[in-house]
Amino acid sequence: MKKTNVMLDSISAVKDFVSIVSNYDFDVDLASGRYAVDAKSIMGIFSLDLTKPIQLTAHTDDADKFFAQIQKYIAD
């Protein structure tokens, strides 16, 4: 399991992010405060507070390619 924070600050960013995440067969969760949603769900993501970084959890040990693809959304 690997974690990072992501920033999804526009509708197009959310669409692109979901498109990338949907290509992977492992689970990816996003958490903001006490709410957690499936990162493959556009509606779920829009239910979160997108004005702040969101914690991403990838449920895999081999996430290097995935993290490379979402690099532009990672908020360090």
C-alpha cells in the first residue's frame, strides 16, 4: 500500500485522473477528512472538498508506473 496527497482543482483534472486510475486493476481510495471514496468514481470525487489536497491510497506494492502517470496531480 502506498500513499500520497493529490490536488484535483478542476473538472478536467478530475476526468483525466479518473481515466488514468481506471486503467489499473488495484483499488485506489481518496480520503478527505472523515470521508473516503473510490478514486475510480467521478461522482465520489466530486463529493470531496477539492479545495484542499486529498490523501490517495493505492492498494498495491507495485505502484511506480501509476505514480508516474499521476505525477502532475501529486501535491507534495
